[in-house]
Amino acid sequence: MKTIKYPSRENWKELLKRPTIDNSSLETTVQTVLSDIKANGQSAVNKYTLQFDKVNIQNVLVSDSEFSEAEKLISVELKQAIQLAKKNIETFHSAQKEKAQVIETMSGVKCWRKSVAIQKVGLYIPGGTAPLFSTILMLGVPAKLAGCKEIILCTPPDKNGAINPAILYTAKLIGISKVFKIGGVQAIGAMAYGTEIIPQVYKIFGPGNQYVTCAKQLINKEGVAIDMPAGPSEVAILADETCVPKFVAADLLSQAEHDEMASSIMITTCDEVAELTSREVEEYLKNLSREKIARKSIEERGAIIVASSMEEALELMNEIAPEHLEVMTK
């Protein structure tokens, strides 16, 4: 992981430049798939699952027995970690609930704000190179707390037509029972238009690769709501001499392992912290199951920047304005 010490201000723009992705070339391919699903329903979805995921699945709905089997396949330690994360996320989002406060703006005129849950939502959970069961928690827990009546989940199957057990365990823990073995563009199309098996939803949430992102943008043009067109993941960490370098390294790599295009940056004023964090990153990389992806991301788009002062470090951080910002300082 490269370390850049005291970069001059005129080089900041080039140093912090984000990767650009042009999805326009994908639109024709993705639109063809979406139009086919809109016209032909589940048969088209199954066709593309066979074409892209190389598996022929007749029953795409996860059964009760599959949920039960998944629970047996994951360790007690992982279950406990997922349960703890669920509790923390529930605690955080529960604070967003508020009672309607009626305000009389002038005599006889009473105004208030009321939040009403979206009735039917679809969650897309990547499950190919990285089964993001954490995303189920971050999307599913707020949906349950909000009171969404129908929550469906689509995630890609493996070559055997199975779903990662941690994804199924997490979905069941939250209370999501409608899980479909469908990934990619076909999952977005199925949730957007509905098929003979998959219910149509009013809004689609969740990250994905460039094909999924393109599909979400195209169905959004047709009036189906989406959360956002997610780009490559990024994190920037501001750290001083009080930080724990091992924690900084772990969080840099937690984004880097998502995608080769991900960006992981640390800004510090301490040479020793920079050196220790760089060593910890290298130690972690040796044991990561997604080492190849994380290493390419860290080497091409990762950086440890040593600033001359905390004021300069803050200015650098504001220049980045990252998707994920972490402050590990006194």
C-alpha cells in the first residue's frame, strides 16, 4: 500500500481523483434482458439464470428446509456476530421513529409530518464473489422497523443452485421468508415488473455490479423507485497517534475486498501510525480469502497520506468527501 508524505496542494486533485465508470455501453445489453423479462416473465428470468449463472433452477423460491439446513451449516461464532450486528442496527434505527408533532403555524392551520412505510420492497443482495449478508441486516432491519408489509429478497445462486447459508440464516433471523435464487439483471427485472412467481415491488434497494447498477438506473427511468445507483465502494479514515493501526487496516480492507475498483485511503499526521498501518494491511492480506481482489484495490486505489498538520488532514478529507468516513482520533 503506497504511502504519500506531505503532498503539495497542487497535486491533491490528481491524487484524490475517483475512478470513472461509463455504463453507456452496457445499456443495450441490459435493456434487452429487461425487455425480455417484462414481456415473458419467469421463463425469461430462468433463461438468463442459466445463461449467466450456469445453473438451471426450476423452483427459485427458497424452501423452509433450505432455511433450516443453512442454520446448521454456519458456526456458532458467526451466528453470534450476526445477532450482535442485528441488535446494534435495530438500536440505531429505532431512534429514527418519532411521534407526529402537530404544529399550529397560524390560527386554525395545523401541520405535521408522518412517515409511512413503503408497502412492498425488494432487496438485492450480492452473493457471487462476495455474499454480503451484512447488507441484509443494513437493509432488512430498517425495512422491518418501518413496517413494510412485504419484503422480498433476491440473491444469485451458486453453481449448484444453492444460496450461501449465512445469507439464508440472516434473512430468517430478520424475518424475511420470501428469498429467491435469482441474481444480476434478471433479479432487478423480476422485482421491477413481477413474474408468475416473484411479486412486483414499489422500490428496490441494494448494491451490485455494473450490470445491476445499470439495470436499476433503467427501471428507474420507467418509474420504479430505487435507493441509488451505487458506485465502487470507498472509505477514508482520519487517524492520529491514539488509533489502533490493526483496526484501521481491517477497515481499509473491508472496503477494498468488495471490488478491484474500491478506494481505501487513510490520512494521518503521524509517520509511525502510517508505517504500522501499512504493515498491518500486508499481514491481513496474507490471510484474506479475497486477497487477489483486495490486493489489486489497495495497490491501485489505496493510499496512506501523511499530512503536515491536523488542519491540512481535515482539508484533505473534505476534498475527498468519502462515501464512508471514519474518525479514529483522540
